[in-house]
Amino acid sequence: MAGQFEASVDIDRPIEEVFAFLANGENDPKFSPRVLQMTKTTDGPTAVGTVYASTVKDAGMKTQREFRITEFQPPSRIRWAETSKNLITATEGGYDLQPSSGGKTRLRIFNHLEGHGLGKLIAGLALSAARKDADAFAHRIKAAVESS
């Protein structure tokens, strides 16, 4: 089973600040408790082709994940694809940002999850858990950006 979760939130920061924070994938552990470590493995500033490697803990198991930036349009759009081979992967994910009133930013985040091999059996559970946490996840991003 494959599927998508998404959430939106208004962040009390200008779009350029929100974009800069999210463009630095090494900030992910600040809002995603499952991400234990995130490291940029390519040189230069984040752009299309930049790769981030992470250690993630899901359901008590640590896995290594690798993501490649597939689209990068400051200050409004970032897309990524997981290139690692795990039971469940984020085949596509992204951030969409829009300025909103009062100097705030409207953020939409999404991830398309897909199971592979035995992961097809548990993908529905992972997707259900991700959907259930989606709003809280968006609010953790908001809190991290606003406190940075």
C-alpha cells in the first residue's frame, strides 16, 4: 500500500526565514523526534542534487536513510526523494511555502510513503500513524522555526 500524508500550518516568520530553515536538512532533528541524525553529504549550498543522510528510529528500529533534493525553488518550494532502500520509503516529499498576512508563512508539508518487500505488509500502519501525527508534525516545525 502506498499513500500520502500532508499538513499545513502558519508560521510567524517571513517566508525567506522559513525557507532557509527548511532548506538546511540538518535542522530536521529539531522538529522530527524520529530523526536521530541528519548530515549533508554533498558539498556546497543546498540545491537540486544535494544529498542528506540520516539515522532514523521507527518502531524501535534504527535505519539509515538517504534523500536527494529533486526541486529547489527559493523561497517557495522544496522537493526530495528517498534513494535508500528500506521497508518503507518516502518516494516523494516536499515543502510548499506561501506568504500570508502579517508577515507570516503558510507551510504545507507532504510525504508519499511506499512499502517495499515485507514493507508492503506494514505500509498501511505506517501511513496511518503518519497521517495521525501530521498536524502535530507541522506544529513541531512551526515551533522549531519560531524558536530559531
